[in-house]
Amino acid sequence: MSAQDYLTDLFSLEGRVALVTGGSSGIGKAIATALAKAGAKVVVVARGREALAATVTGLTGQGCQAAWVSADLGSRDGIRAGAEAAAEAFGEPDILVSSAGINLRPPMGEIDESVWDTTMTVNLESPFLLGQRFGPGMAERGFGRIIHVTSQQAHRAFVQSGAYGVSKGALESLARSQAEAWSPHGVTCNTLVPGFVMTPLNERLASDPEQVAALAARTMTGRNGLAEDFAGAAVFLASRASAYVTGQSIFVDGGLSVH
Ligand SMILES: NC(=O)c1ccc[n+]([C@@H]2O[C@H](COP(=O)([O-])OP(=O)(O)OC[C@H]3O[C@@H](n4cnc5c(N)ncnc54)[C@H](OP(=O)(O)O)[C@@H]3O)[C@@H](O)[C@H]2O)c1
């Protein structure tokens, strides 16, 4: 067997369908791109149509198969409608990536119910409801990969975790519950845990060079993350190669969490 055939056997996503929420920006876009380049047909789901269309045009321009669905994952109806529309593009997904997320960052004492509700709906309820919609089908077909993008704040208080940290902590638990339920049927569920990644989510923090440098110094690699740093881990977790990896948190953070 050639090296190329060996790698294809382990990692190719040819014939798979992937749904990536938040696939129009930052980490989600990098993951959608990686999965598509590895052979999957990818549906990206977010609100903004322009960024969605640009993402898909970029992917199809590189010979990939991709489609987009505009949906607001900030409401249960939006999540349900988005799931159905996404499944129409290429059929039921084999790979479900939840990267859509918001971090509203008011100080703890000023978090009101609306900030709490919106944060929990986008960051936690969407991965839950999408899992309920697609997990059982994956289990029935005997193959599935569920990947949630969480945060350092799922594991420690860090740069004002607030409601965001709570949602991400619960998302780690959701991953373990989903793994427990569906791993016996070939469906793994894991999380990717970023450090500080330079994306639109962090625009406010990223505009303070001192804080950016201080965060880079906390890593072991000496730099902050880039969205593209998630490509390899995402393909691994989506592929056959990770069949025995489930219920885990994979830190893609330059060593930040262990420094
Ligand atoms: N960047 C970091 O340092 C960092 C660190 C730890 C964890 N994370 C996590 O990584 C994930 C991706 O973050 P990122 O940095 O890549 O952020 P980003 O560039 O701001 O991307 C967020 C994505 O989520 C979508 N989204 C937001 N609200 C939505 C809603 N209500 N309905 C549907 N889609 C929605 C956005 O599209 P629309 O706005 O068009 O809807 C966009 O595609 C998030 O879960 C975040 O919590 C990021």
C-alpha cells in the first residue's frame, strides 16, 4: 500500500456529509474548509448570507462541494429550521460540528436574563438540539462524528468567563453524554478547546496589543492561535482514524492550558 493510500484510508472524508455551524467565519470556516478539502460535502450554517455565500464560493472555487443555509441559532425554531434546510443540501450529515458561538462579555454583575438566554441558546442548546436531530440517525447508520468547539473557560475562569464560560462548561458535559449514548454505535463525540485565536469573535480583545502579547506569552509556542490551527485536529476527529477517541477534550491551544 502506498503512503498516499494509507493516509487516504485513515483520514479521507470522501463520501461523508458534514454540517458546520458558524462555518462562515473564524474557526468554523477553517474547519469547514479542512473537511471539504479532505473530501466531505459541507453545509455551512450561520446568519449572515454574504459571508456564507463567500465561504461557499471560495470552497467550490477550490473544487470542493459545499452549500450554505442561513439560520438564526439563537432560537429553538431557528435551530430546527436550520437543521432541516441543512439536511436538504446533501442528505443527513455524518459529521456535525458546532462552532457557532457568541461571547457577550458583560461583567458578571451585569449579566441579565436576555444575555444568559441568548448565550445558552446559541452556545449550548443549538449543539444539543442538532445532536438530538442527527445523533440517532448516525447511530442507526453505524457511523457519526460530533465535534463541539468549546473554550478554556469550560475548564477555568479566564478573561471574564461570565455566562459564556457556563455555556462552554455545559457543552463539555453534553459531549460526554452524547459520547456515552452513541459511541457503542460508531458515533464519537469530542470537543476542540481553543486558546486565544485571532478571529472576529475577539475583535475587542485583539485591539489591545499589550493583552494580545500577554496572552501569547502564556502559551508554550509563544504565539496566539490561528483558525487554520484547527484543520488537522478537525479532520482527525471527523475521520475513521479517531474511531477509538470519544468523550475527549482536545486542546488546540499552543500549550496555554498546561503552562
Ligand atoms: N476565537 C477564540 O479565541 C475562541 C476561543 C475559545 C473558543 N472559541 C469558540 O470557537 C467558536 C468559533 O469562534 P470564532 O472565534 O471562530 O468566532 P467568529 O469568527 O465570530 O465566528 C462565529 C460564527 O458563529 C456564527 N453565529 C454567531 N451567532 C449565531 C447565531 N445566532 N446563529 C447562527 N450562527 C451564529 C457567526 O455567523 P453570523 O454572525 O453570520 O451568524 C460565525 O459564523 C465559538 O464557539 C467560540 O466560542 C473561540
